[in-house]
Amino acid sequence: MKRIFGIMIAIVMVLGLVACGEKSSDNSVLQQNDTLNSANSNNTAEVTPAENSNLTTSVPPQSNVSEGVASAKGGTLTLSKSDIAVVINGNSVTMPYKLKDLEAAGVPADESRNEIELGAGDFFTANLYLDDNEDYLIMPAYYNEGDSAINIAEAEAKEITMTSYADDPTDQGVSILGVSFGMTKNEVKALLGEPMLDEGSYLEWHIELPDMAYEGTLSMYLTEDAGEAGVSQVNLNVFEK
């Protein structure tokens, strides 16, 4: 009898241990779920603007090239000082088109230019060749307004020309008011609007510079009188009113 009673007690103890084990396991699962829920809650917490600042895309630096010239009205282009520039390989050189600035932008340097001097009241048009064959060049017109001689590096120009001797000019990475070598007549008109003067192979616009109290002209020659004719020369000239 004692033996049977002992077996019954053993069975009860075993069942008790099983029940405790299941309860402990349940508690462990609950604790794990609580931990996961807490972690998810922390991960989904709202990110403040300060915390999110590293995720924003940096703003690229602004280019010094004009964003575009407004179309002409009645043959007149209204420009700002930044517009009256020659752009060389993406580098904008604005008036007064100093020689060192043009060379820094990409015009091939020539040491012989350093010997050029302008006397008081002298004009000098520099031929700055862009290629080895000398088919393309930029021509700033320098003027010495002072009373004594100066080196060409000190001279300033209010007029600049880009011209080509090629029969079929092609883009050389140089432009004035967005007009490059070889651009067609139709493309130029679409870019700048109708000119004040259209003589077939010659176009001319009047220029107004309200922020400088200046005015001037933009003129260009094409290879022939046709809509698909290419630009061979562009001249930009401004002066005080």
C-alpha cells in the first residue's frame, strides 16, 4: 500500500514539474515578445529634423554661367552684366575680358603677348587662336583710356569677337550669349528671338543693360543665306549711354 501511495506521489510531483516547466516557458516567450516589441517601438520612433539632417542631399554650387538670355523683344535683348560674357569650356569671362582671365578659362597662352604695350589712347585687337591650324580665334578689342602706356595684361575690352576661317565651322566649346560656332540660323533665332536686322547671312540685335546704363549690339555672320547655314562669327559690343 505504501508502495502504491509512493508511486502516486511521484506521479503528482512529475506532473507538477511539467506544469512549472510549461509556465516558465510561457513566461520566457512573453518576455521575448516584450523585448521585440520594445525594440520595434524604438526603431519606429519619429526622427527629428536634426537627426535626419545627414540624409538630405547636398546642394551643388551655383555655376557662374548665365542660366539663359531672355528672347528678344522688337529686336532688343535686355541683358545683365553676367550675360555679356564669352564662355570657354564652361568658364565664363565677363567684360572687361582681360587677357589673363581668357587664358585661365582655356585660351592657349602665348608668351609673346606679354611684350605688347598700349600707349595712351591706343586700341589693340588681340588675335587669340584656339587651335593649331589657326582656324578659330577670339578677338578682344583692348583700349587704353589712361594717360600712360600699359601692358596688354592690364588693358580692358568692352568688345569681343569670336570668328572662324573654316568653310564649315564646328563647335569649339566657345560661345557668346549661348551662340557657338556652327549653330544654324534657325537655332540662333529660336534661342535669341528675331533680330533687329536680318540681311540673310548677317544678323544684328540691339542690346540694353539697365543695371549698368549701357547699350550695344550683338551681330553675327553666317556661312550663307539659309536657315541651316552655320555661324562663322559673333561680335558683342557694349558702351555707356
